[in-house]
Amino acid sequence: MISAKAVLAARHRDRRKHKSGLEVVVCRVCQDPIPSTLEHDHHEVPQAAGGQEGPLRSLCANCHQAVHQIANLLMSGRAGLADDTVKIAYSDPKARERIFTLANIVVEWMTLKRDGKLENNEPVNVMIELPPPIKLAAQFIANDLRGPTGRRLGLATWIAGLVKREVYGRYPHLRTKGSP
């Protein structure tokens, strides 16, 4: 379980004091400073999926609402309207990228929930692209490694293990009984 201390440390990393003494944080989307009293915590892992303790992203109220509205537009098949909305609301291309990144994470969680995959824990295939020299080196490494049965792991199994270790290290509440 993630400690409250770790959550607080992560949340306070981007904070600073205003000359008035009020704590100020920067919105992760629009990059505007906001008083901590108006800060909205966006749960990267939705609370309903076990993300009560974090990780959290500090957003202003407008950007937090926009993330969820854009996600809803994307989920309802209105990507063009989502794109137009973001272009009007955010002149900075980097802010547009940041809001779409957060909205797409919300869409992924909403899709998993809609499809019942948050409960059944069935594996989902993921495709990654690696430059040829990296892929070749990774294959050499993976072929040198052995699993619990003594068999070679292979590239896909090795990478899946790396991803699982990283995810379970950051979000231990996602580990289910019997998961490696």
C-alpha cells in the first residue's frame, strides 16, 4: 500500500509559497498557478478502481472538469468535437497534449469498467514499438533469462514481467490474489 507520506511528498513537490503566505501549485494542464485552496486532485487511477491514495495530479477546477468532459466526448465517439473544444479552450499545443493525455487515461479506465475487465483480470494484449537495435538487444537479454521452470523467458514474457513489477511497485492495491 502507498504510504500517506509518499502521497503527500508527491503532491507537495510542485508547491511554493506566494508572498501572501498562501501555498500555490501549478495546474498540470494549463500550467497556471492556483492557490492550494482551489486545487483539484485528479486521481490518475480512478477512486472506483482503487486509486484513493494516488497518484494525484494537481489541476485547476476548469482543467479538471475539462479532462472529464473531453473523456466523455471521446467515449461517445465525438472525437472531432473533443478536438475542436480543446483547440478553442487551449491555445498552447503542449496544454492540448497534456489534457488529451489525461482524458485518454480516463477513457482507458472507463472502457475497462464498461467491458467488465476491471473485475475479471483477464490479460489484455499490448503492442509496443522498439527501434531495431533495442529490440535485438532486448531479445538477447530475454533469451539469457530463465523463468521459474528453467525455460527461457522470451521477449514478451520478460517485458510483461518488467511492466508488472513497475505497476505493482507503484500501485500495490492492483495486485490480486494469485497474480505474479
